[in-house]
Amino acid sequence: MKLSIDQDTIYSYQDQVLASIQYLRLTPQESGRQHVLSWDLQLPHAARAQRDPHGNILHVLTLDEPHESISIHSRGEVEIDETREAEADAGSPLPYLRTTRLTHADEALRDFALRHSAGRRDRPALIGLMEALAEHIVYSPGATQVESTAAEAFAGRAGVCQDHAHAFLACARSLGVPARYVSGYLYCGGEGGALASHAWAEAWIDGAWYSFDVTNGLARPDRHLKLAVGLDYLDACPVRGMCRGGGEQMHARVRSLPLRQPWQSQQLRQQ
């Protein structure tokens, strides 16, 4: 499947900002599962592409002069190999056993992981864990905040895709399975089916990374376009920044149109 992506991200400020810096992970990488046919990132100032510690393509946008808004436009075409279930990686998966504040597994999460995996660490066990988490943490926009932890979402039994991914990471790592956070896009099918953003998880099983989209109960990444990976949301979010002065608001508009549509339209959740 080929996808055509067209995204505008606009930061607007209540007051004029003296300076700002934005860390942008808005450029997909070439891999065995996705082939980048073209990609263009339009920024108000030039920003050099570099690799972050997780291998993501990172642009650091620095604006040292006063401004009231920032406009970022990314667009391109990416071909997804729908038949590929997993991705190989030459790097070690062991760093993704580390926990973070957002993905710390408390006693409740550890017990849940053991109970629903029966202590196993294979793919069927993790799919069962994914399904159990989706049932326990009800998809509920507004129930959590960006800084909410896996334990908080689990205790509150409500959250969005970020919380689902964090909870899965907490459970998988507590079982000794390397797991990482993924940010990107999810295509739902049908006209206007593009989603502004989505998050899911990957776990290292049998020498490869397998996807687990808790929010939609999907264990195949055939409609997912990956932008970045990390230990949690803070490592992989597409846009993250800070400013001096002003209060900010972000608006994002994404159109993700299939050049070839292989599925029937289906209602999926994205955030």
C-alpha cells in the first residue's frame, strides 16, 4: 500500500515569544517494512537532520528572534509492505528493557502482566496481554494528560493510545521482554480516514520487532506508518519543544490518502 501524507503543524502563542526550540521527529525512515518514495519537511528556518540516540531522524529547529507562531509542513509518499509482520534491527534490544517514569510497572501492572501472559514471553501470550489491556483501559479521550503514567492510566481504567502503549511497555518489560514506544500514523480506510497521530508498541520476540496496537487490537502493522521509536512518549513524540515567553497552543492537520486502498472502511481509534 502506498500512502500520500500531507501534514501542517502550527504552534500559536498567546503572547510574542522571544525564542523557541523544537525537536522534530517528523521524517519516516527507510526499512524493510516501509519504503520512503519522497519526503519534504518545510520549516521557517533551516534545520540540519541528525540521528537521535534511538536512531530516529531528528531536526532541531531553533528560532532566536521574536515570533508569534511556527508553521511546519511535512509531506511525502511512503509504500508499506503489508505482508511483513516484523522488522529486523541490527542494534541491541536490551536498552528497551529499561523503565522510565512514564512506563514504570507498579505491583498492579506486574501482577496483571503475569496473570494474562501466564508468565510466557512469546507472541501469542503478548497478544493476549494486549487484548486484556485494551479491555481494562477503556479508550476515553480526555481521561489522561500527556504526563500521565502507565500506572495512573491503569488505575483509572481509562486513557488513549499513548496510555495503552505505555501500559503495554510496562507489562512487557516487567516480563523481561524488550519493548519500545512507536509514534506515527494509522490509516483507517475510507475518504478522510487520515489520523493526526497514533502511538503503539513494539516488542522484541524471536530476533525481531513485532507490533502491538493496544488501542485497536492490531498485531499486524499493515496500516501503520512509523515515524519514531523510543523508551516512551518523550523519546518518540513527533514534535516536542520549549519557548521563552508566551503560552502555546498546537494545531495539527493531517491528510493521509491511500494511492491504493486494500481494505474496507473500518472505524479505528487513533489517539
